Amino acid sequence: MVTRLIDPEDARATLVAISDAGSALHAQLHQSLDERLVELLTALSSDEEAALGLAMRVALPLLEQLTGYAAQQHNPPLAS
């Protein structure tokens, strides 16, 4: 699923890249998940669909805020 490569900047390091087979499997899994999600969403009633839409509008800004906070924690600014 992956291939190992020599880092051109540091021969002591190893880089890992997705192989053609890994990329194909990833695409297949992504397609399967998309199809399953469509199946699940079409099973919702119109009231359930509206409730889910509202929940998404409320949750998305909070998730974006948390993602931004997490990124700042893992990538602190460099000292000058």
C-alpha cells in the first residue's frame, strides 16, 4: 500500500509514499463510504433531515474553532 523512498535531502531518513495500489484502495473505500452515507441520509424523514441540517450549522463553526486551536497547539509560533 506504500513505498519507501530515500529522502534526497537526508539519506539517513526514509520517506513513505502511497503506492498505486494504496491509492486505488483509498479511492475505493472513499467511494464505498460516500455510497453508504447517501443510503443513510435518504432514510431520514424530512423532520430528521431538517434537525440534522440545524445541528450541522451549529456544530460546524465550533468544530472549525477547535481545529484551529488544535493546529495552534501543535504548531507553536517560532521564537524571534
